[in-house]
Amino acid sequence: MELREYWGIVRRRWWIVAGLLVVVALLSLPGLLRPRGRAYTVTMRFNVGITPEEHRGDDYAYDHYYTWLASEYLMDDLAAAVRGGAFAAAVHARLGAEAPNPAGAFAAATEHRVLSVYITWGDEAQLREIANATVAVLQEEGHRFVGPLGEARPVLRLIDPPMVAPAPRSLREKLDLPLRLGLALLAGVALTFLLDYLDDSVRSRAEVEAMGIPVLGEVPRLLHNRN
């Protein structure tokens, strides 16, 4: 079947596709107009390192190569810990028992020896308190969330202090309506093809000839005079 025949099937029942799109858009409208709960996000960045070992006599220390390498692994461990429940519990303990539990509010990313921490929360004032507690836990208790380091301790230097800003719309919210309309379009097109398959009426000369019936004449479609 040629593409124009496919188009002809959809065009004959275009109102089905259009109707489904309108219905889905109307049903989605209340959700789009509903006020979103305010959310805020904070971003902070730390330079992560480890205290170099002291020289013992004339031993070669490889220009602190292993210190830099250990810092890379240490930062990955800290990023994983920030996303976990133990870290959220430590921040909650620092805030106090009456403060809300920030579990699930943390995210982290790494780049070279820089650790970026992200926190999303619904109250701006509480978010600032959570951010300050997070800085304190990382700088004072960071060694609790990594593997054994002996006498060494992780060193986290805050290079970008917490910056609070309104949280942007999530990707799911942005794609919700386009995905619904796309599914409605596919459903409408599929329904037109199904109805065409079930329809046994004859609409063209080619369909008659396909049944083995000779065509002696054809009445052209009536064109309305627009003059």
C-alpha cells in the first residue's frame, strides 16, 4: 500500500484523531493549571583532598602522587555516601530531633577533585539550615562515611558556598503533556486503520478491480462551483 493510501485512510476519519487529541488536552488541563508546590534547591561545591603523609627519612614520596590518587577515590566514596541514608541521618542529628528528616533530599556529582552536593526541599528557611548542617557534617565528620584511612583524614574545603534558588520544573513535568498528546495521536491513527479494516464498503476503482470485477465506467467526484 502506497503512502498516499495510508494518508487517505487517516484523512477520511481525521475527526477521530483530532477528537482524541482534544479530549486528552482537556483532561490534562486541570493538572497543568493546578499550582505547583514551591520547591527550592541548593548547590555547594567542595574541593576534596587528604592530608599527605609525612616524609620518613629520605624515602621518596612520589611527589604526593598517591595522595592525589587517594583523593580521587575518596571523593567517589563521599559522593555515594551523600546519597545514602546514613548521611541524611547525620545531618538530621545535627539539626535536632524536632527538625524534619532530610532523607531523600540529597544528590551528588563528582568532577576531578571537586564534589558537588545538591539538596532539594520545599521550605527555603529549612533548606538553608539543612545546607549549613551538611557543610558541617562533611567537613567535621566526613571520615565516618569512607573506608579506613588510618591516621589520615579527608579534607573538604568549601569553594562554592550554598546558593539557594527556586527548583526548576522536572523533566517529567516538561514531557508529561507532549507524551500524552503523542500517545493520543498514535491511538487515533491506529483506530482509523482499525475502522478502515473493518469497513467493507468500496471507495475506489482499484478496490473493485482487486475483487476481479471489471470496471466499465467511473463517475468523477462532484466538485462544487466556487464562483
